[in-house]
Amino acid sequence: MGVLMVLVTETWSAHRLVRPFLGVGILGGFTTFSTYAVEARNLLQPDTVPLAFGYLGGTLAAALLAVLLGHAITRKLVPAEVTVR
């Protein structure tokens, strides 16, 4: 997601709907929020509450870190302002 955002917003000159189409439509197909929610709910048993919250927080933190790293690395490696139509 971080790579896509840099390419679509800073590198390519693209239609305004390309970002939501690729970000939500295409990349969204590789992530399943419902599975994340079901797994967390299944962990919410009296003896595994800390594990459930650790899973929720850890997954969120790892996902955000991955997006930030992808964004930062792409910004360093790809020149800005390349026009692709």
C-alpha cells in the first residue's frame, strides 16, 4: 500500500480514481478484515483476553509499519514526477 501511494500520488500522473481502484479494489482483495475480526473474537475467551488484545494491537502495528516502510523505501528508490499515461 505504501509503494502504491507513492507511485500514484508522487510519481505517476494518473486519473483521480486510480488510487482507490488499486488501493481498495485490488490490494483490498489480498487483505481480509473479516478474518482478522473473527480470529480476534475467537481468542476472546476468559483465559486468552490478553492474547486477543495482543493479536489486535500487534497486527495493526505490523500492518502500519509495513505501509510506512514501503512508503519510505519507495520514496528513496523511485524518482518523483515521472509522467505515465
